[in-house]
Amino acid sequence: MDASLCREQLQRMLGDENGLLAKLETLLEEEHGFIAGDDIEALDEAGRTRQTCMSDLVRLEDERRSLCRMLGRKPDVSGLEELLKWCDPKGSLQVQWKECAERAARCRSLNDRNGIIVTARLKRVEGLLNIVTGRSQAPTTYGRQGAYATAPVGRMIRGEA
């Protein structure tokens, strides 16, 4: 494959990736609204849509790694950067590459934010369920025999003999 054909391939891939990351960014913002509004049905649908978008991003990443391997480069970021230097010596694709990296970082941040909120809510619900069911709120630890052990619930009452 010559450098100009490689450049065209990378330009298409970066454009596709940028579009998918923009879509993911929007989905993660919407998901945050559904979490905040306790809209479980919309959150379920958003999760399915997000998963499809993630699958498309993984497919695109596989395609890019394949291109790197095919052209004798490592299938990682350093290999891609080598490929960019070879097929795009003027650096015209660097703007797209940088934009993808920035968008991916924003998506990670948004996903982490959503995950923190969901985890906090799950812990709160678990705590409330423990109160309602009377289960111990002591942390689960390993016992002497390697199995999980929890502190016993209740207390010992001694009667007079």
C-alpha cells in the first residue's frame, strides 16, 4: 500500500471515529440526564444505544490495528503515530487525531461521572435493603478458612442461671 492510500484510509477512520465519539459524548450526556431523572426505561434504551456505539468504536479500532500490522507497525498508539508520520508527513491529519484523543478523554470523564453516580445509588439502595431486611452492615471479609465471613447479626443475651 502506498502512502497516499494509507493516508486516505486513516483520514476516513479518523473521521468515522470522531463522529462515533461525538455520538458517544451526546449519549453519555443524555444518560446522565436519565440517571438524574430516575428514568429507568430511557436509561435502559440509552445503554443499548451506547453499547452499539461502543461496538462500532471497537470495530474501527480493530480496523486501525489491522492497518498498522499490515504495514509493519505496532498495533498501538506508537504504531499509529509512526504510520501518520510516514503517510502524512505534512501533519494534516494531526488535527483530527488530536480531536479524537480529546473527545475520547471527555467520553471517559463523562462515563466515569455516570458510573460514580450509579455506584453511589446502588450502595445507598443496598444500605436501605440491609436496614429493611436486618442484614448486617459489617463489611464482608475472608474468614480463617478462606471463605467469606460476615460479622454475626444480633447479640447474645445471657439469662440468669
